[in-house]
Amino acid sequence: MQTYGNPDVTYGWWAGNSGVTNRSGKFIAAHAAHTGLIAFWAGAFTLFELARYDPSIPMGHQPLIALPHLATLGIGFDEAGVAMGNPTPVIAVAVVHLVASMVYGAGGLLHSLAFSSDMQDSDVAQARKFKLEWDNPDNQTFILGHHLILFGIANIWFVEWARIHGIYDPVVDSVRQVEYNLNLSTVWNHQFDFLSINSLEDVMGGHAFLAFLQITGGAFHIATKQVGEYTKFKGAGLLGAEAILSFSLAGIGWMAIVAAFWCATNTTVYPETFFGETLSLQFGISPYWIDTVDLADGAHTSRAWLSNVHYYFGFFFIQGHLWHALRAMGFDFKRVSSAISNLDNASVTLK
């Protein structure tokens, strides 16, 4: 973290990142615990929504998040969005997430309380490879490679689920098996018109290509090391905890904004049956989406909730990226408040 030349800087309790900056064991503990919170939310909110779900109202016209996604995967609901007589599949998904949250939480506690606070002090040789050396590209690329492979595996799971089990296709209004279309020219063209994509085969083809790209890239990053001298052009002196945090915030912020636009307008990946009608983009203090259908009691569609929440999360993630990127480059934000407080004493001399 940026200390502006003060090695004895003390951060407040709210600056959580500072507590794990140079302690990779604590860093992993925070990751595991965070994953546990996400899994707990998914499981608990699925049960919460299931308890409140009203089959007499279209699913897309109810304030739901988890259930529409399960429905598009062909889990627990029929094509009309009405709960089946046996809600066991939905409950099973929720319970699996709740159990997983306990496992992740236990992992977070183990890494925080029982295991080494810094992986380089671990007795396990394999664990020491995951120590954090922020300005060491060989260390960072090794860790990045493992992340990419896991992302690739997640994409394979999604593609194979669609191919074997099937997902909901709004064109035929039913769950069907989808074979991926791995046409590289089609995948490339959809980089520019993905908001209007209307073929599930193309969607799965994009995920299949992404899986290949991520796993190949992950293996490359794990197997390779820095080529040539580590120069400023390659990040020497800039690559650090704060810089890498800014990269992560930029990535997740951009993905959230893309997801917001996609959810607001696309009815192939986000069917109207489960998410409601497409939205209208408006501009006030900031952009926002509104429903194109009037619902009773001022309710909003699932699409409106998802699009707006994703957009504003993405917006603030991007602000966090700019904040941490500037700090990584050496900009001291304390100078801004100091300059403002000294405005009364400022003077200009004309010669």
C-alpha cells in the first residue's frame, strides 16, 4: 500500500486492505471468508425468494434475483415461470451454497488463526509458491495463472450444463440442450454486437472459446517467467499491492457495467418470461434504467433491479480503480485537502 515514504504509517481499522498487504496467509483468509459470504448470500436469498414467490404473478414482474437465474438454467421451474410441484431442486441448490459457505468460512478462520500469516513462512513447499511479492512479476504471473484456469473450468461447467442438461430458450419457450457454436469469426463479430445476440449456440460458443483461452493463458502464466530485464515499461516500481488492486477493480467494474447494459436490453440470455420486459435508458444525475411496463404498487421487474444495481456497483468500482491507480502512481490525495484548506492564504504575485 502507498505510504508516501513513511514506513511507520498506521491505517485505521476501516482500511481492511492494509491488514493483508504483505501477509499472504491473511490475504487468502480474506478471500476464503469473502467467498463464504457470497455463497451464504446465494443460498439464503434463494430460500428467501422461494418463500415469497407468488406463482400467480409472472416471475419477471416480481423483485427476484436468484430464482430467475435458476429458471434460465432449467432448475425448479417450468417454461412459464411457475414453480413445479416439487421445489426440491431449488432447495438443493440453496442448501449446497449454505454448506459451501460454512466450508469457506472455516477455511477463512483456519488461514487467519491456525495457518501461517505469511505463506513464505509455511512448512509446505507448494504453499510457499503463493507468497505475495507485489513487485515480482514471476510471483504475480504464477498466481494469475491459477486464477485463469479456475475461470476456464467454470466456463466449461456452464457449456457442458447447457449441452447435457439444457437451458431455457425463449425462441422455443422451453428448456433444450444447446450445442456450442465454436466459430471463431462469429465469436469475434459478437465482440461488437453482443447486446443483440439472439443465438444460444453462439453464447455457448463464446464461453467455450473463453474457456480455452483462459486455461491456455493460465498454463502459460504458470509455466513462464519474466523475459529480459524487468523495466519500468513492464511495471517495475509501479507494480504493487495498490496497483494490482486497481487492476482488479477496473476489471470487475467493467464487467458489471457490461452486464448492466446486456441485462437491460437482451432477451435471449435474460428472457422476458423470467426477467420482465426490456428497459428504457434515462439520464438524470447519472444514467439509469426504468421499466417500460407499469406494475402494481410501484413494483419493478427483476430486470430493472439487476441492471441498475450492476451499473451503480460498476460505477463505484471504476471510481475505486481510479483512486487506487493514482495512489499507486504516487499521487497523495492529502495534498488536495491541504490545498483547499490553504486557499484563503494563497496569493498571486505579478511581475
